Amino acid sequence: MDKTVKYPEDNPSIGILLCKSKSNLTVEYALEITNKPIGVATYRYTELPEHFARNLPDEEQLRSIFGALD
């Protein structure tokens, strides 16, 4: 993203890794080649801080994309 889409006035891009369940192996595999600082947090979708929730798809939109989430 930073090389192809980002404008000079934009902040560096971030990534979000969404997992249905906790899996250290999945996280380690997904992040093994990164050389940037990362943060790890666990949230239930209904417990997201408002400033995150309003910028992400709601539960119904996620269900239509990924199917059942339970």
C-alpha cells in the first residue's frame, strides 16, 4: 500500500489481522516477515471501541462476506 496507493501526505499504512479464534500459530505465520512494530489485542466484535467500530463493517456485513461467525 505504501508504495503504490499512499499519497505523500498520508500516514504509513497499518494492517489488521482478523481471526475467528485465537491461534498463536496463525499470528506468528502471518507476521513472521514483518520488521515493523505490531500490537496485538483481543476484542469481541460487540466490545470494540467506538472509534474502531464505526470504521469497520458491522456484524451483518461480516456475516454476508464470511458466513457464520460463531
